[in-house]
Amino acid sequence: MTIRVLLADDQTLVRAGFRSLLGRAKNLAVVGEAASGEEALRQTALLEPDVVLMDIRMPGMDGIEATRRILAGRPVTRVIILTTFDTDEHVFEALRAGASGFLTKEVEPAELRRAVEVVAAGDSLLSPGVTRRVVERFAHRPRPTAVLDALTARENEVVRLVAEGLSNDEIAAALVISPLTAKTHISRAITKLGLRDRVQLVITAYEHGLVNASRTDGLRDDEAPGH
């Protein structure tokens, strides 16, 4: 099955580079390009891509607002945010808007292709080390909340481990349960909290004080688990 990709970046050379990299994979097809958020919105409605590679900083409507509007109108489309720096202050807001993850523009070709495949399959592109730095720097101060009261004690425990960067297998080992059971707990937590994916689950855990920076110092940057 071919994965349909839309490229949204105001730099022609950047789009050309990504088109070339993605074109080398038989299961990926770049179906369109956009140089602005407004154009990305129109192209998504017209072309119905599976994945949008979205630049944040574009003239007119930026990538954050474009992401929000695209997902409001077409929730099945997945958005990967492209940024020059992994500490871009706007990345966090883009993730909150519903993006499934982000990549720096210096991404390796194989990683780019794998990222598109991962999010197209419904998983999240979540590199805990990078996401942690963004969340720690830009998330709101943890505050008391009743949001997590909807979760069972075990689900809260699993969500905390997800936010600490553990994969499903590692969560299963820590709690002495099967990986399938761990995945089920994660999926139920996402559903109960009305979230889109694992990325937003991590953000929610940080925002509401379930986990803090001191608990995540050991996260590895090379992990990219999906739920």
C-alpha cells in the first residue's frame, strides 16, 4: 500500500530534497507540495494525503495553525513537524495541536522514511530524549488537576512510565505484565483522556504533574516507541 505524502515548507530546495529522499522508497509517494499553511490546508483537502511533513515557520498561516485546521477537518491525516532545531519554542504547541511527532531537517534519509511509515501506521514518532527537552522547556508548570482521575491506578502507573520514556516491552518488564497488556493500558488511557496518540499522552503527563524532569534524566534519544 502506497503512503501518500504532502510536503509543506516555504523553501523550494527543502521540499526538493525531501521529495528526492522519499522518492527512493517504493511504498512512499509525494502527491503534492505547499509553500504556506494556507496552501497546505487546500492541498490536504484536495489530495487527501496520509502524512503531511509540515514546516512550522511559514509566511501567512504558520505550521501550527495549519496542523490544527488540517486535523480538525481530516483527523485521519497524520502530521510530522519539521524544524531546524529540536528546541524550537513552537514545536510544543504544534504537538499540542495534534502533530504526531517532529523531526529536525537534518534527519537521515532512512530515519525520514521510517518516520513517515510509523505515523502512517497510526503510531507516534516519539523520541523521548528530544521530546523531553521540548516539554521540559515549554510546558506549563504542573498543576493540580482532576483530568487524570479518569484513569485507574494501573493506567496512571503505565502513563507515568510512558512519559519517562519506557517502551511497551520495558513497561511490561517493570510491571510484570505482557507487552500486549501494557499496550492495552496505554490505548485505554489515550481514549479516556480524549487524546490523539502517545505524544499527547506524554505532554499531558508533564502538564499535570504525573512526571517531572528529575524522573527522565536517563532517557535515550534513539528510542521511538509507538503505542
